[in-house]
Amino acid sequence: MITITEARSLLEKGEYGVLSTVSPDGEPYGLPLNYCVIDGSIFFHGAREGRKIDNILGNPSVSFCVVGKWEVLPAEFATNYESCIVQGWASEVFGEEKALALEGLIAKYSPNHIAAGLQYQENFSSQTRVFKIAIQSLAGKARR
């Protein structure tokens, strides 16, 4: 186990995460996605419709996993790694919270293109949905 502070840092600095949802008929579904953390919540965006959204609307309970450093140690039959897992509730956000989340994604993934990103956001915001994961629990593990 790693400390909650280390897990929170890994979550905030992670490059991508895997969102896991469950369909109304109980089928699990996991997909990698970009995200940002703002005020202790995870934000991600996506298309206007799709399996991810259908699952969240049917069951907002989700899991989100981030893997940080990863190194296979063949001679030791082991792996050095760090990861964290979030359990939480996903919900769609609108208005100012949606705009802040999209700005957070631009700042994280396109920090040298903020002005162009904000223009892009203004032009295409209506074509995307933004969701927030309210974190219920966060835990991490590592072998370093």
C-alpha cells in the first residue's frame, strides 16, 4: 500500500485512467480516457452518446484506475509499479462546472496551446458531454 497522499499525487499526475462502468444488465465495461482532477473530483469528457454514457446514466457507481510508473523485471519475475484506484459516483456537469473541467483538460494536455484550446472549447462545447466522478474512496499500491 502507498499513503493516501501518494495515491492522490499519482491520480493528479497520471497521464490517463481506465474508467470501469456496469451496464444495466450487469456487463462490465472499461475504457481508457483522458481526465483531470479539480477540487478533489475527477473530470472527463466524451461524445454526446455511447455505451459509457448509457452505463453511467443507468448506474452511476464507477471505478477509475491510474497506473503510473511500470517496469517489468524479467530476471526477478516481478514488476515495479505504482497505481491507484478510485471508487465513486459519476454525474454529468453543466454550465460553469463543465467549462472549468474543459479548461482543466486543456491545461493538462495542451499547456502550450491554451488560447487555441479555449477557442476550440467555445466552438465545440455543445458537441461534448462532461462528467465528474465524486470520489468515495481512493487507495494505491506500489512495488518500487
